[in-house]
Amino acid sequence: MIYVGQTGSGKRKLFSRLKAHTRDVLANRWDHFSWFGLRRPISNGNLSTEKLRTSAGMATALNHIEAVLISAAEPALNKQGGRFGKNAKRFLQIRDDRLGPTESEMIRQLWAERHER
């Protein structure tokens, strides 16, 4: 983990934040990311509308913070997964192949080509 940030509370949304990080001091230091949201995806692929007022008790808030940190950092000694709550859903995002090969894939290919000689 090299960076933790927040988006969604102002005009800057996730895509614009990620795009900015491809040109700032974080550029070339990351090739994937994880995100955790409070809004659910709906059938058309968009996110549900924002609820202006939400609240959670201290125990629920602490469980969610712990769950996000465990999921993001994947610490070796945490055998128990995070406790997001019974209504939480996990969505896996798939990398778009139109982006071309990842840095890791390019390195593996170069390594293989070098060792074929």
C-alpha cells in the first residue's frame, strides 16, 4: 500500500482522482487500486443516488473501518476477514483489456524473451 485517499464528497470523482495520480508524484508507483464505496451499483451500471444523511453506531463504524483496512492491506496475521455487515456486497472489478499489457505482464514477457536466447 502506497497511498490512501478519499473521493466523492466534492466535485472530484474516482476517475478524475485516478487520472490525476497518473501525472503527479504517485505516477509510475502503482498499477492497480482497490476502492470501497458506500453506494451500491444498480442495474444500468451506475451507482445508486447518494443519501445525504447516513448514520451508524460506533461498533458498526469501527467494524467497517477495520474491514476496509484488512481488505486493503491483507495483513498476514489477520486470519479473520473484515466484518462489513450482512448487507454488504463484494464486487470484483475486471481490468479492461483495451488498456494493453500491465507493467508486470511486460516485465514477464521481457524476462521470458531474454531467457529464450
